[in-house]
Amino acid sequence: MVKGLNRKFLGILTLLIISTVFNLPIAEESSETPLFPLFETSISLITTTPPASVHVPHLSFFNRSIFFSYWTIMSDICVGRCDYASLGSFKGIPWAWVAQMSPLENTVWVSESVFTEYNGYVFAAFKGVDPSTYNSDIYYAYFNPRTLQWSGPFHLTDDPDMDGSPAIGVYNGKLYVAWESNKLGTWDVWYRTFDIGTWSWSTPTTHPKARDSLKSEGEPEMVEYCGKQFWVWREDEELHLAYYDGGTWSDETTVGEGENPTIAAYANRVFIVWQQYMAGGRYDLYYRVLNATTGDWLTFPTRITSLSTDTHDEVEPSILILGSKMYIIYNSDDSAIYFSYADLPPYIEGYPYMFMDLTTLDVAYVVGDTAPHGPYNWGAWTVDVLGLAGISETIAKYTYGDTAYSASLLDTKIATYDPSMDRVYIDWGSWKTLISVGGPAVNIVTYKYDQQLPFHLTWINNVPYIHSDLSGTDYNLSDHDYFVIAVLRDGDRNVMIIWGLTGEGSRDSCLFLQRFYSEGIDLKQLGKAVIMHLESGHGWVIDEAWFGEAWIGE
């Protein structure tokens, strides 16, 4: 076992590193786990009146809100061509219109805007067309939330060549902006990086995998996941993918036939969605799923039938994963932009947004009753309440939405233990999600879910241990005050249980979840459940965290 993993390393450890370098057992994924979510019926967000052409919708998350952007040509109200880039915020259905940028400083036509959050700023990249020359360049601007002002736009490219299809992302502490350009005579993918420490941009560079003098390459998209940067782009009529681990590039692999790809990652999977030409002259949306650790494909190219109308084109998709939901926005040939979403299996990396019901925070916080109760006839320590208070603070701070429903409840108020059946029954009422703090011996809600997990309470010579079904290891207090953090699905509700071998251990587990963001800890390596402890012992500062075992399957 390896101890003393400094928190600076946590953000770059992948599940592969956990399993191979540290010999930590990781369970296999169940074949019953859906590889791609089933989307709800799509909802029309934008319908232009009078009808106009709307293009390239894009989803992003910043300032505790989901945003979408798009651009449209409104020639009926402009002299000549006039491009509008609009930004809306997800505050329910319909979404709220936030801002319109057209034309910026009356110098360029703005289109194809993309956004991301980077070191406290919101950066936008977009294509700008000079109305006097019709030359297109890539620009950027940034928003400072402290001054509530945009700065820019500034040139990222400034040449007589045609540039477009910008993409934006963050990797290894740097901002990336990529685009397609015919600078070298054929269409290639280029990119620049921005270092906020020096406030400087790198020189424009061709992408090492998306540069071929005999082929047309463009429409790049990128996503960072577990220390890797995954890229997808169009190469002639195909889509290709490769990833960079900070030192070397993977081999290039074909995704499928199509164009306008979008990419996101979650639960050790990389999701690619794109538009593909169908027989009969229509476009439909397709997807494919990649294992983020091995680089193996988990599915073939597959049509998203739940979003197909069989009458209109579905094109230009953009996906975003937040919490345990995948959101999608896409364009149609009926002058409308559509939006839909789907539930994903809960993983710890979805914390804290997994407790959101779209724009509403809806969670019941549960601690054990101090009076003797349950199968062991024990009462809980009040220190559990201190831990729960820290978690509720973090969730309130980092989640978004206009409405919040939450309450702190005793386990005996929401659940009943039946000793004749050794079962716990929960009265969910209207609660959509639940967080249970405290061990199975003192919290009957935790007791209900404990035996459903590979890490659970066991007793050896009347001493409590955390037993791992994965490795067969029994963890007890003779070494450290170990704790478990786990998430699972109960019907259509997300549940998180948090407990340690003592009340102090339970508080430590809450502290970890309270401070993960400020301490720079990446939760992606933790799967669905993890055994760990704080190396510094009990306290209010996470100096180092020790990870025992992670479970990523169901």
C-alpha cells in the first residue's frame, strides 16, 4: 500500500494508475450498465421568428450555471449580412436569454462561439469575419467575474487565410483553443495554449495527429479526463480520435463516418456524438463510447433513435456532462435549436451536482439518531452532525439553480428498521436524492445500503472492520480510522453514504468532500465507492489523503 499521496498528484491520477502502480483492486464493469443514456423527449429552445438559419449551438458550464450559445443570420433586420451570437442560461424551461454579442465593437461578424471556465475567468473563442474582406479569423475574449466586465476581443489568428470551427478546453493547467485552417493549402487542425501564470499564448501549432497534406481535417473538439486529453476531429468524411497523456500520443483511431463531433467524459468513458448522413438525404445523430483507461471501443457507431424525428435533420450537436446527467443541444432544419437530457449511473465524480434535479437542489441529509436504535441498538455520535454541516455548505456553494429543497433529518424520521426481516424501509416522501452520514451500526439508512456495496461493515472478535469483497482485505482501527464514500442508485434517486469506523472517521470523510474543490482534488479516480483515510489524522485540513481501494463497476 502507498501512503502519503500529496494532493497535487490527485488531479492527474487515472484509474489505470490506481490499478497498476498501486495494485489497488478495481471491479469490472457490469454488462448491465447502460453504455449510453436514453434521452428524454427533446424540447425546442429557440425558434426564430421570422424563420432564420440558426447554427452551431454549444453547451458550457460556468458561474454555477449551464449556458448555451448559438449564432444566427438575421438578414431581415440588418443591412447585408449580420451575424448574431447569443448566450442563454439554463434557469428552467424555457431557458433565459442572457446576452447578445453582435457585432463586437462593430468590427467583425461573430459566430461559432464556445466558452469555458479557466482559473476563475470565463474565456470565449469564436470565429470573426471581417465584413470588408470576408476573411475569417479566430478571436478570444474573457470575462472577469470580479469586475463583471468582458475584455476583448483579441486576435488568436491574424492572417489572410480562412479559420473557423473553434474549440476550447483546459488541460494540465493551460487553456487550449483549437480551430481549422487552410493556412498550409489544405484544411488542418491548429491550436494555441494560454498560461494564466505568465498571461501569454503559445505560437499557433498544427495538431500532430490532424495534419495531412492529402486530406481535409477540421472541426476539432477536446476533453480532459483523468490526466489525458482526448481529441476528436473530422478527416475527410470520417471522424478520428486520439489522446495525449502529457508525454506521448496514442495511436489514431477511426470513430465512424460523419461530421461536427462533440465529446465529453464520465465514469471512465469517453462519449462522442456527431451527425451522420442517412439514406434519403437526412442527417441523424450518432454516438460511440470509448473506455478512457484502455482506449478500447465499448460500442459501435449507433444512431440515437430517441432524438430522431425521421422528418428533419438533426445536426451540430453539443454535449455536456454535469453531475450524473448528460445534456445535449442540437440544431434542426426547422429553424429551431433543441435540448434534451438523460440520467447516467451515479459516480463520486458527479458530486456535488448529482444532487441537482435539473435546476433545483433537492437533497435530504440524514444522520443517525443519538438514541439506541436499529439492528445494533446503538446511537450515533454528534460529531457526525459536524461533518454533515460541512458537506451541506459545499453543496450549497458549488451547485446551481434558483430553487433549493433540503433538510437535515434523523434516520429514524425517514426510515424504519424491521428486525423480523432485517430490512430497512425508507419513506422517501418528495425527496429526490439523499446523503447518509454515519456507519451502519448507528444509522439505519447507511445500514440499508451497506450490504449492496463491495466495501461494507463486518465484525471480527467483536471489533468493527471495513471488509473489501474485491481484495478480501479487512481494514480496522489498529492502523487508521478508515472511511467509505459510496454512491448508488435507488430506483430513480441518487444516494451517497459516508461513514467511518468511528464518528471521527465519519467526520473525516465529510471533510474530504467538503474541501475537495479548494484542495484541488480530482474525484474522477474514486469510481462508485472508495476506502480511504486522511494521512494527517483527524483535523480540519487535508494535508494528504490515502486511497485504499476503488470500485468502478456495478
